[in-house]
Amino acid sequence: MMTSSNPDISPIPAGLGAADVLALFQQAPGFMCFLRGSDHVFAFANDAYLQLIGHRDIMGRTIREALPELEGQGYYELLDRVYQTGETFLGNDLDAMLQREPGVPPVAAVVDFIYQPVRSAKGHVVGIVAQGQEVTRVRREEQQRVVAEIALRHSEQRYRALFESIDDGFCLIQTIRDEHGKTVDYRFVETNAAFERQTGLTGAIGQTALALVPDLDASWFELYGRVADTGEPTRFENRAPAMGRWFDAFASRVGPPENHLVALVFKDVTERKRIEDERTALLEAEMTARQEAENANRLRDEFLATISHELRTPLTAILGWTQILRTGGLAPDKRARALETIERNAQAQAQLIEELLDVSAIAAGKLRLDVQVVDLHTVVESAIQTVHPAANAKGVRLQATLGADGTVMGDQHRLEQVVWNLLSNAVKFTPRGGRVQVLVERLDSSVEITVADTGRGIADDFQAHVFERFRQADGATTRAVGGLGLGLAIVRQLVELHGGTVSVYSEGEGRGATFTVRLPIAETRARGSEPSLAIAEGGPLARADVPAELAGLDLMVVDDEPDTREMLGALLVHHGARVRTAASASECPLLVAERTPHVLLSDIGMPGEDGYSMIAKLRARPRACGGAVPAVAITAFARTEDRTRALLAGFNRHVAKPVEFEDLLAVITSLAGPPDNAQD
């Protein structure tokens, strides 16, 4: 790049009018235009300039609007720099791609030109005059002449010295034609040392391309044949699969067409392409990761919206009926209905929380199974009893067929959860008057549990997503049924933890759905003698096993929440027990020292000191001082690892909040015995 030594000289002589300036423009020997302002708006252009750019309508438009194909070629930046610095720019032999005809790709042009700033009377740059000439044909002819001279030079010594000094690969080839004039191969006439380094081909002179590289791409023949025929030089970037390399090459004809000679100058750009491919792969990976993150954020937002809805819905009923009950104006039948509604919605909330905890434990790999011999008949019957009231209320028939030998190894509680989830799901999506069937049968070395319904069915495109977490076929705010979309995901995880499989089949919407769980049968061996810690937790008992009263029992409740403490105390007293309460873990040892209760009921998470620390201190005492008092952990820490930790800390039982009171009564009576120093 060259700059003027005096950038303040104006290219327009003083005293000329607008007509004179226009006449000068038109009479200029080369192309000429005036660009006004920092946006470079076309104010004037002569015929030579319009011919250069293809006679486009450019007046009054910025150069970026008028000549968009110059983007990325550096000309916009040059104009900006001249305008900002006031320095003249002189360019020689500069390439430009210009779209001279509408709808036709840009063509290459070579130009010599000058950008000279135009200043106002105050010396400010107000525009730029561009003038120059197109030298495409001259340069092309010059290039062809140089290549021809190199190829035909009589002085071998001078030619070879120049030839071998070129860092780029160079070869002179002669195309070989068939009887139809089509290029089918080519012979190497000359090569340089860089040719051998970059292609790996040695001794190529006199040999044909197919002899050296038998599986060379035929597109190379077509390309060189076209250059030899038309005389149009071609620059291209192409991969040679046979060589495993990329080349950036320039091909031009040498001599008259009948010689069929083509000169080729090229560079091995394999490493550059590798870096570009890696960069492209990284960009694609980044885009994929971004898309996944956006999808994850969307799913998270949808999940939070769903869980908010599902938790608020039962909470609305609970709070509403509670406020109505506080007025005291309800009739007895309405009061009973209100209590039933509160209990049902509280249980629904508890179930949602249990599902979230199960998913969390499964995702963290911390879900433990209490494995033992399990009779699936008992599991299915228990699940049917649980779901039966909901089915009756909806008018859905439950039918069960239990085949022989339904024994497997597994966690009975978790297997009941699997069947309950499948039955609840079937009842939920089956309309009134529909039917849900359960079948247990032995197949080879497995036992199958099949739950089939006559409900709404599953669309073909959603069946592959049925067991995914937080996925629901209908996620709109107008959906007919609620839920978090976790039940079936938990089913799949629990079944797989038991070494089984679960699948779904539906003929489509409105055609019902069939879920099939396959579990391996139990091995015919005795159960191990080492008990699992998890068996210490009492499972739900049938209603007939729950005593009606706790008469004669001295109980202690430790909980920092006044509402929970008062509620438990009132219920226990209502069933005949004597109850003392403590608001913190630090109060408990003092009360136990005064009189050892038959059973201690304690929360885990409390300020200052938690239940784990409290029970550890009690267990360190002698038996006569309450060290062996039966203790139940009643806590919202409901994960399997929380239960295990409670039992290891010294509690005898673990009951998760919210408490099913009949189950709690059964646990208390199973632990209660004559205390060592109880005072009546």
C-alpha cells in the first residue's frame, strides 16, 4: 500500500462548476466516482465505473448497499481508513469479485486505483474520489505469458534454477484425450522439488496420473481438460482422497490449445483444513451443547410450573376447607366431607413429594432395596386394595387374574410401588365405565405382570417417551389430568433395579394401553442370614391390626414445630396415652431422667441439636437411666439413606412425614413394653 506525501491536496481544481466536474468525470481515461460522507454514498460515477460494476443503479446509495459483494474483500475498510485518516491510498494489481450481471455469481477482476480524500474549505474530509482502471485482461495475459515462458524457456539451467526455487508445488501436465476428445488422464511433463514434498509422488516426470495414483478422482481430469480447452485459469481448493491431502491450486493453460498443456501451482493446505474442521466441529458441539442447555432450561421451567401447579392445587383445597371449618358453621355431613377432602389432598401432596424423593435417590444412585423372597400375588392384591376406592369412585372395573408361582427376589415395598403406579395410571386415564385388567403369569424363567386398560391410549410418536422423567403426552394448561410425569419413570427405574424390564404397547389414541413388567423368578435357595437394615422399618399394616387405644402407655414427643408437637400429642392422648412434649433435643434427656417413657417419638431436624445427636446421648446412658428407651424417628427426611442413618444412630423405627396415624399407632404398640422405671 502506498500513501500520498500530501493528503491535503484536493483532486478537483478550484473554480470549476458542477457541469465542469461532471465533464471531467466522463472524460477521465479510467473509471472514476465520488463517494460522499462517512457512509460513502455515491454522488457521481462515470460510464467507465458503471461498466466496471455492471451498470447498476448506485446513485444516492452507500457503497455497502450498492456493492454488497465487496463484503469481506477489504474495500469497505480501506474507504473507512482513508476517510478517517485523510491519507491517500494507492493500490496496484488488487483482486476484486464483482457481480456484473444480476443473478450471476461474482467474477474476478484485477484493478489499479487510488482512493483520494476530498476536503472542505475548513480542511475536513467530506468524501473520497476513487479513480483507476481495470487491468484484468492485461494481468491475465501477463500471467499466461510468464507461465508460457517458464514452460518453453530454452535455457534449461536458468529455467531449472527458477523452477526449483518456488516454494509452492508446481507441475506442467499434458492432458490425454480419448477418441471423443474427453480428458481421461494426464502426463507429468515437469515437476519441482516442492511438488514431490507436498504430494509424496517421486519420479513423476513422464508418467501418467493414473499410473502413480490409480484411484485418483476423475473430477481432476475434467477440471484440467476444461482449463486446457477454454484457456480460462481456475483457482480451486480440493481434496485428493487418494493422497489424503487438501490442495489450494491455480491452473492455467500454457501455449495454444492444441498443445493440451496446463501449468499447476499449488499448496498443501491439509493442516489448515484440519484446524478448520476441528474449529467447525467445536462450533457444532458448542451449538449442540447450547441447544441442550436451552432444552434443559425449558424442561426445568416447565417442570417448575407443573410442580407449582400440582402442589398448589391440593393446598388450595386444604387451606380453603380449613378456613371454612374454623368458622364453625358447617353441618355435620359437610364437616365430614371437608375433613375427607383435606385428608385426600394432603395425601396427594405427600405422594408428589415421595415421587420427587424417589427420583432424586435413583438419579444419585442411592436407592437401596431390601431384597427378600416376594410373592407377587400379595404385591398385586395389596396394590389393588389401595387403588380400589379410586376406581370405584370413577366407575372403573378392576379385574385380576393371578397365575401360579409368582415368586421373585426383590423389595416388596418397591414392587408394590411399581404395581400401584401402573394401576393408578391406568385408572387415571380410563373413562367411567372402562376396565383395568391385571394378569400375573409365569413365562419360562420370568414372571410377567400385565396391566391393561381401555383408556385413552398413547399416540405412536409418544410411546418412546412414556418412561422419561417429566414427560407427559399432554403438558398444556388445559390438560385433563394432573401429575408430574414421574410415576412411570420411577416404575422403569425400580423394575431395572430388580433386574427386570418394563414395556408399553398401545394401538393409538382411544385404543387403551398395556404395560408389561417382566421380573426374573426367585432362586430356590434360603434367604441369607444377615438381615438388611431396611427391615427395621415397619410397613403399612392392615386396618384390622391397628389397636384402637394406647391406654396405659407413657409417651414422649420431641419436635421443635409447635403445630406438629401439639397435633401428635392431641392424637396420642385421644387414644388413651399419657403424653409429655419437648420443644428441643436438649429438653429430652432431662424429661427421660425424670421418668422413662414406654416410647420416645422424636423429630430429626431441629435447631441447636438434631435428633441423631440426642439419641446417641441417650444410648450412651445405662439402661436404668433410659439408655434403652424404644425410640421412633418421625421426620421429613424420608430417603432410604435417611432411614438407614436414623437406625444406625440408635432409633428403633423410622416413620416419614406426613404421618399415617394408624401406621404410627401400630409402630408404637409393637415397641411398647413395661419400662424399667415408668411411673404410673
